[in-house]
Amino acid sequence: MRADLLDSPFFEREGSLIVRRTPGDAVPYAYFEGAVPSRRQAATIMRNGYGLYVNGVPGAHRGLGFLQRFEQLTHLGLLAEAAETRKIEDLSNLRELRLMVSSAEEIDFTRMSRLATFSGCWRFHESVFEAPGIEEIFLEETLSKSIPSLPDSLRRLTVIGARSVRSLAARGPSPQLEELSIHRAPSFDVGSLGAFPLLRKTAFERVKAIENAGLLAELQLEELGLINCGSVDDPAVFGQLEFNHITVVGKLGETLRPFATNTSTSWLFLKHI
């Protein structure tokens, strides 16, 4: 364990544990670096209702056998080079999973009925959209994969490295999607967002081409962000938008600034962030 962690306001020692508390964490996390909890530490973690975060699962524990001590765990984070991640399916009470594993097994998320939040790579975890109660997904490096239709339960979606994500589709009749972020896509058809009537916040970052931008006027967005994006096929529509906030970062601002005439919208133009 690095000594400098305890210099951070988010980490503190509690007996044999290092506990992380940050504003973004739903529960405090017992934090392990290059080690896994002992039986006594596991008992303390469960008794206190903490989550577990292992940064660097040792090779000797790639089988994740230590998770047998955490049958009632609700929040888990794992970072590893390789791990037998199918063991995670047995954590039936898990509500949040953060998983960054370079070589892993495909998890059957249909078994994880209480999972609400997932963060991790798209590879090995394609069935996360089939988790029965999934509400928030943060994906990195989708590579050549396209995103399947979104389940009604999903409220927030972030996709990093969205090389093949050109549009989105709703799976059911009552999509609940409220927030969307798409990063590093060659293009994106904003017209596809009309399938999500509850969508209120959308951000595009390093998307080379925003297509069917004219259909933005049909969306009920409150906030729109365009961060270092390439082009918009219908810039004039921005003069018609009545969103609460529009943020534009990068050279695209030069194109859109002349259309920032609607005084009901708060515009922010930045050269970089």
C-alpha cells in the first residue's frame, strides 16, 4: 500500500483497513492494492457495509476465490491483468461493479438481477445490457462493436472509444434514458435520440461528424455539450434550440457562435478545457 494514499482526504486507516470515501462513491470502499482481504478483514468489511476495491489483483488470486467471503457484497471494484471473472456472477446482491481486467471471462449478466451500475471495458462484458435492472453503464473501448438496443431500465450511458457507435435504439416501449455521453466516434446520428423522450443531458466529445443535427430541435434536452467535435451538418438549427445550456469547446465554436442568438439559452464557448 502506497504511503501517500493516507495523505489524501479520501483515504483513512480504520484498524487493518484502508477505507476510501469519495463524493462519487455510494458506500465507503475498503481499498487494497496488490493484495486481497484476509478472512478477518472480509468479516469487518461485511459487518460495516463497505464496498471492496482491489487495485491490482495478484496473479496467485486470479481465480478470485477470495470473493467467496463476500456473498452479500453490494459494491465491487477490481483492476487486474487477468482474472476468472465468472466468479462475480455468484454475488447475487451486487448493485455496482467496476471492472477493468485485460483478460477475463465473459460474465452472464442475466444472473445479476440487482446490478444497477456497471463500469468497465466492453470486451468480455457484452451482456451487461441484459442485466435485468441495469440503470447506469460506463463503457470503455468498444472497438468494432456496436451497442445493442438499450433496455428501458437504463438511465445513464457513457461510451468511451465509440468507434462503431453511430446511433442508438430503444429496446422497449418506455425507455428511461436521461443522460448520454459519446466519446471518440467517427460520426453520430442525433436523429436516433428521438427514441428517448426522457433524455435531458447529452455530451459529444471528439465526435468527428454530428449528423442529422436538424433533428436536435425535436429533442427536449436541457443540456448539450460539444467538446472538440469536428463538424455539424446543419449549424443553422442551433439558432432555434431552446435548451437551458449549450457548451461548445474547440474550433466548432467558430461555426456555431453566429447562431447563438436565442437569449433563453445559456451558451458557453471555450477554446479548450
